[in-house]
Amino acid sequence: MNSDRKYSRREHPEDSLVKINDRITIGGPEVVIIAGPCAVEGRDLYLEAARLVKKAGASILRGGAFKPRTSPYSFDGLKEAGLEILAEAKKETGLPVVTEVMDARDLEAILQVADILQIGSRNMQNYTLLREVGQVDRPVLLKRGFAATIKEWLMAAEHIMDAGNERVILCERGIRTFETYTRNTIDLGAVVAVKELSHLPVVVDPSHGTGRASMVRPVARAAIAAGADGLLVEVHQDPENALSDGFQSITPEEFRRLMAEVSGITTVIDRQIYRF
Ligand code: PEP
Ligand code: MN
């Protein structure tokens, strides 16, 4: 693999610290937990979810306002109204938020609220979108394409960095394999590989990475043990009635357990969970 790349550890041997705000940095000794529902479904439900995940120890909120859906008939997010709810949750909790950008035309509105821009798996190779988020001053969480090799994923990061934005956080979220029991096959070896190849921080999404709520906690523990700098976890108060990804969403109670277990794992690798 070429070493004269901006993502490359040979170019930049030290780990990159991606600063989210005055308090939170991803890529340092403390692991950062991002949590919240897949989608922002409504004001009261989202605000309650935000309070609950904050109380359990999450330090960044997630929630999609613009949702990529396989079926054109599925709920595809509250869009601008969802952004307003995210803004309210952020104001109330003080936590930064990450939300997905699917279309550069929405970027201006999303920049009013998002502290981190998420590029979804389906858009990892949307090079014009990558270059758009590469031109703004905001960290980018770059999900791995579900059919992307590690090199393709790093080259997607390179597009963002080459366009001028070096604050890239990689997110392993599973890839498509011949296995059908799980929604995706989580690739924890990729966490180790990108740490060798790149100085960029990497977080793991055990929710999309497995597609099964019962597997989220064990895989979250394993991800931190493998060296991930953080987790992105889908949490919903009523997974059975969630408008998207309920089958892989854990309840706030289960999330509290996850936090306690992950905290235990961090002690054996000489790290700790960042507490807001
Ligand atoms: C999400 O985070 O809800 C999402 C759509 O993820 P991905 O792009 O990894 O499928
Ligand atoms: Mn989701």
C-alpha cells in the first residue's frame, strides 16, 4: 500500500487526535461512546433517549434525520424537523451530536447542528460527497462501505483529507459476506489493520456490524479489547416499535450493562471510558 498518503501512519507516525469540541477528543487514551437511536423519530422519544444514554455514560449522541433506506417506502427520517430535535437534545444535554449527511444539498442545514458529520456505508464511495465534507471545518465519521476493502476505505478517507479536512474518524460497521445469520460480518481484524496502516482513530459500530441486539454487547466488548477508540451504539426505548433498525437496537437498560462491561475491558488495556 502506498505510504505517501495523508491517512498513512508512515507519513504521520503518531496517532491523530480528532478534537470534537473543547472537551472531547477521539483517538486518545480515553474511549468515547456514541449512542442513541438509529433515527430521530420524534421529539419526546428522542429527548428521553438522549437523557438516558447520557445518564448511562455516553458522551456523544447519535440519530439520523436523513436516513438511507433499502426500501423507498420505509421511514426515511424527519429531515429538517429531525435536525431541530437534535439541536434541542444537544442544548439540553450539552452533548455533541453526530448525524448522517446523504446529500451535499443538506449540508448547510446539517452544519447548523452536527458536531460530527456521518458518511454512511452506502456513500463511502460517493467521491463528490466525500470532497464536499472535506471542504468544511467539522469532523467526519466515515463508515466503511459494506463491500469495501480496507484499502478502499482508507482511500475514501484520503479523499476527505485531500479536500482539506484531516479530522476523519473511521467506523467499522461490518461487511457483506456469505454469512446470513448476521446482517453484516463485523471485521474486528480491520480495526487492528487500520491502526497499523493509519494514524486515524477508529470506532466500531456493533449494531450494524451484527444486526442483532443480542450480539451488540459481546461485540462491543471485543471491539474495545481489539483497540477501537470508541463505539457507536443504537439504543431505543422500545426496539420492537422502532421505525428503523429495531432488531439491532438495545434498550437503555442493556446499554447500561454494556457500559459497565466495556469499562471493565478498558482497565485491562490501560484505557478508560471518557466521561462527559
Ligand atoms: C446508521 O448509522 O444508522 C446507518 C445507516 O449506518 P450504515 O451507513 O453503517 O448502514
Ligand atoms: Mn441504523
